[in-house]
Amino acid sequence: MKNTKKKRLSAYLDPDVMNALADYSALRNVSLSLIAEAAIASFLSPDAEERKEAAITRRLDQIDRRVQRVERDVGIAIETLALFVRFWLNSTPALPESAQAEARAKGLQRYDSFVDALGRRLSKGPKLRQEIAEDVPPAPPADTDDSPAR
């Protein structure tokens, strides 16, 4: 038969730790000794390290998925902007000197309208990245020129 008599341990605790231990003991209606023994056993358990590693691994996996989504969203934004700029440059003729001041004023008005619409869409509407399917494979390149047809 195994000797089941427990050994005595005397430890010094920081007053804050002791108060927390006493509060937890009173809340759970268990002895200070039982809580301390369970905490020490958990600390010394080889499973504790495996649980910590598993928790860290899960968290790193979550972070990795978030970073992948950010990379995808940034890629979509860059490609959208590049396509728009290329299209705009290919389809917009240069203005004569006499019409540039009026065009600049109209451009400022249109830009303000754009910023207002963007603010409304960001605050309530579906995001562009939500409208683009994540599982759509990239299309094979048809030709090397990405410029839109005129």
C-alpha cells in the first residue's frame, strides 16, 4: 500500500497573491492547500507545456489567416487601382489649356462626391472584398496587354 500521508510545504507569497488565493478559496469553498497543490501539479505537468504550445499554435494560425486576408485585400486594392488608372489614362484625352481651370473645379466637386459616397459605403454597405469570391482561381492570361478595349 502506498504511503498517502502528505508532506508539509511552507511557502512565502506576495500579499496580493495570497489575497487572490484566499478570495478564490472562499469563492470555491475549498482549502488553500488544495488550490496550491492543484496549481503546483498543473505547473509541473508535462501536459501544461503541450497545452500552452497548442494554444500558441492556434493563435498563430489565426494570425496567419488574418495576415493572408490582409495580403489578399491589399492585392485586390492595388490591382483595382492599377486597372482603373490604366483605363482612365487610355480613355481620357488631354484637355486644352482654356478648359483646364473649369475641369479642375469640376474635378474637386466630383472628388468630394466620391469621398462622401466612399464614406457611406464603408459605414454600411458590403465591402468590395466581400463581393469577390475567395475560391475563384486566377484566369489564365489571354494576352500580355491588360488595357481595356476601346
